Amino acid sequence: MEQEKNIKKNLLKNTFINFLIFTIILLLFDIIIYNQVTTSLLKDVDEQLKNSEKIFSDGLRQEEREPREDRQIDRREDEVSPRIINIVRDENGKIQDTARLGNLADFSDDIKFDSSNLNNIYNLKINGIYNYRAINIKIDADGTTMYMQILMNIDAETNTMDNIANILILATVILILISIVVSYILSKRNIKPIIEMYNKQTEFVQNASHELRTPLTIIQAKQELLLKNPNEKIIDRSEDINLTLKETRRLTKMIKELMDLARADEGIYKIEKEDINIDNLINDVISPYKDLANLQNKQFNLDLNYKKTIKGNRNKLTELLIIILYNAIKYTAENDKIEIKTSVKDRKCLIEIVDTGIGVDEKDINYIFDRFYRADKARSKETGGTGQGLSIAQTIVKMHDGTIKAIKTEPKGLTIQIKI
């Protein structure tokens, strides 16, 4: 129950973190897009205002210098956009010619003006409806201070920006809702290996405790029997003593294997590699096992075709072959067949140990390299061992940057494939 609570807590925590990251990314994305669009839309407006500033200021100076009847019309004003309005103000900021305002004449009092804000482009809203970009300039004509306020309508640009903002808000809301689902799925997917690791760790502790308890129980029981009869001779209790020694050796072996696996997991198990002729190594290793197989009326065949060297550790590769061969002999019956083959595959050395023994059920074949794992039929406790042999074999193969897998052989048996 406590484990389920911790898993749910971590799941919710990871979901929230992922959701927060997605949301921040989306908001930053929206801000960047909106700013880029706004800058792009207003860039042309600002350029037109800057150009109009010079045109209108030159025209105003001309009006002040020449009588109206002698003044020549500055044709450059034709270049000004019809959306632009120029307002002339006196030194107190009062509008001098309302005729220039056109349709805005009725809202002249609503047109804000600040004489201290000069040569800076700013936004202006008139009557709470119309949107303008504006710039103020100061002109000294014949000792008289005057101001010109140039306005350009940006209702179209404002509507476009509002529409884009609404689209971005809608898209962001939809994507945030989607991100909640995606965050949950990703969190569940990320926490799955942790759950599996936790379950494996729990199973490992339970199995290790059971495996260690068995020899310790036997040793304790036999020692207690010896204490109950202190006057008996050793020869009378030799069977009990022998069993105690056997279980002690089994316990020592198990602890050594666990330490080797732990060092390998931590990455502190370093091996020195040399050039090894794998075919020759197999020939050297199998000699006693070949004799044992013959004594048990089991066929033992070799098909060695690699004929090259590999980089490896001789002692570890020898241990690997012994583990696989020991299992092959242990789980085959009289008249069964064991074959060792080597070849080149994918530019790697392929070693195959094929037997026609009792094999492994399909449901168990993916777990036989797990520590302390015993299949119901192929790896029953009656056959002995600590249940760590194939785990050690897998660790040795990983030390050599290789792969190992088990394949069910038809109609019966098992094939162990090793690529190095």
C-alpha cells in the first residue's frame, strides 16, 4: 500500500513538472510569435511616420516664411499616406487648424498631446475606439515655437494583432489541455522502469534471503545436533559434517557471485583484454565436459568456423563457456545432443550452444538471465545451483560489449546465442 502511494505521488509530481515545462515553453513561444508579428506590422507604420515628420515640418516652415498667396504647394505631401493626419499646435499645445483633422474634428479634445514627449513614436487611442501611432515634433519658425503632432491610423494592424492574440490564446489553451494528457503519459512511461526496478529489487531481496537462509538453516541444524552429542566421534557424524561443509561452500560461492555482480553493476569491475582465438579456447574448455557428456551417453559435437581472434579476457570467457556448458549438460538427458558452433555474423563472433534437452517454457525464456530466477521445469531446485549462473554469464558478455540471448529450439531444447 505504501509503495502504491509513493508511486502515485511520484507520478503526479512528474506529471506536474512535465506540464509546467510544456506550459512555459508554449507561453514563451506565444510571446515570441506575438512580438515578431507586432514588430513586423508596426515597422512600416513607424517608417511612414518618420518620413512624414520631415515632409510636414518642412511644409510648416514654408507656410510661416511665405504669404499664402505666394506660397508654392510642396508636392511631396502627395507622398504621404492618406491614413496620416498632421495637427499643428501652438506653443501651448492648442490645435491651430481643426480643418486638418477631417473626421476627427469632433474628437479634438480627446486627442492627447504632451509637449515634453518629442520625436518618440507612441500609441494613441481616440474616443476609446480609434487606434493611432503618433509622433510629436517641435518647430521654431521666425522665433515662434510651434508643435506638430503626426498621427497614423492603425486600426487594421490592431485588429490583426487582436486576431492573432485570440488565435494564440485559443491554441495555447488547447495545447495546454493536450500537454496535461501528454505529461501524464510521459510520466507514466518514465516511471515504469522505476517500478520494474523496484519490483526486481524486492524480488531479488526476497530470493536472496531465501537462498541464503536455506544453507544457513541446514548448517545451524547440523551444528545443533553435534552440540547435543558432544561425546560422539567425528566418524559417527561425518555425514552431518560433510553436509555442513557442502552448504558452507555453496554459501561462500553464492556470496562471491553476488559480490561479482554488484561490482559489475557499479562499473568498477575492470577486465584486461587480449587477442584470443575463440575456437582454440572452446577446444581447451570443453575437454572435461565432452568426457562427462560421453559418460552420460550424450552426443557432443563441435562446428567451429570463426578461425579468428577476438579481444577478450581469457578467464572471464572461460567462466562464461563453463556456465553455459554446465547448464547444457545438466538439463539434457541420455541420448540428447549438445552442439557448439562458432561463425561470423554482422562482423562479430557468434557462439551458439545448442542442446536438445528439456528447454525452457516460452513464458520463462525472457527471464532466465535474471538473478535467482528459476523456471518451473528447466531450472528446478532439485538440480542444485544458486540461480545466478546465467546472470553472471550475461554480465561477462556485457563486459565484452556483446549480447546474449536464449532461443527455444524446436522440437525441444534451448539455444544460447552469444555475440562478441
